[in-house]
Amino acid sequence: MSEYGDTVTHLGYSWRRVDTLPRLLAEGWRRELTDGCIASALLTPDGWSVAAPVYEVIAGSYLGDVGLYVPEVQYAEALELLGIEEE
């Protein structure tokens, strides 16, 4: 079971978890989502992250599992863009 909820409220909106995965992989998926005009955010043990500059990752920020979230209204589009079939 994931330590991150499937649906959360962030910035007053409902966000849905796409997956829980290592931070570096999640950052790659976020780039794909951004290129597809889909908003995304990561939930780490320290809180929400909406941007991770390369220097932050190199400097040794948290690289463990994070929750990758997209707005609920863009969830189906995000799965399609990432090639994920909903279970």
C-alpha cells in the first residue's frame, strides 16, 4: 500500500496520484507531462514540490519514493500520455 493517498486536495483542487516512484524517475515523467501541457506535482515526505532544479537533485535532495500527482480533471489524459493503462 502506498504511503501517499490516491486523491488529495492541493491548492484548493482535487489531485490524483498517478504513481509512487523514485524521485528521479518521477521528475522524468513530470517533464513528459509538462511537454503535454498537463500540470503535475510531487509529494515528498517533506511536502509538495512543484519544481526541482537540477542543482537541487545534484545537491542531494530527497531521492526516495515520491507521489506523482496531476489534477483530477487531467488524470485520464496524463495516463494516456504516459502510456499507462488504468487497472
